[in-house]
Amino acid sequence: MTTAPERHTCSRAGCRAEATTAIEWRNPRIHTGDRMKTWLACDEHVDVLRDFLAARAFPLRVRAQGAPTDQVS
Ligand SMILES: [Zn+2]
């Protein structure tokens, strides 16, 4: 079974650009504990995606795609 190398594309609908940023977020109403969702964003859409979440007051964290995840204590 062959698997194509995973390519990280932007999470914005219809965008095929390579993601440079990861946005980790959580909806406190449906996500319990520390479970986070991750959206990937290209340079063009990072602000759009971040603002979408910020407008809903979801906790979020932005980091460079491929950067090590912060240690969770
Ligand atoms: Zn994009």
C-alpha cells in the first residue's frame, strides 16, 4: 500500500495553497477538556481563519506550521 506524502494545504474552502501556519482552536461548547482542532492556513488566509474564530470568542493559538507543539504540562 502506497501513501502519497502528506501535503499540508490551507484549510480555507477552495484554497489549494500550501499552509504556513497552524491555528489550534477549541469550541468550549462542543470540545471538552483540552481537545483542540487544528486548521492550517496559507499566508493569505491566516487572518481570515483567525478572525473567524476570534469573532466567536473561541480560544485559539497560532503557530508556524511544522513548529514543535508547545509542551503541555
Ligand atoms: Zn489559503
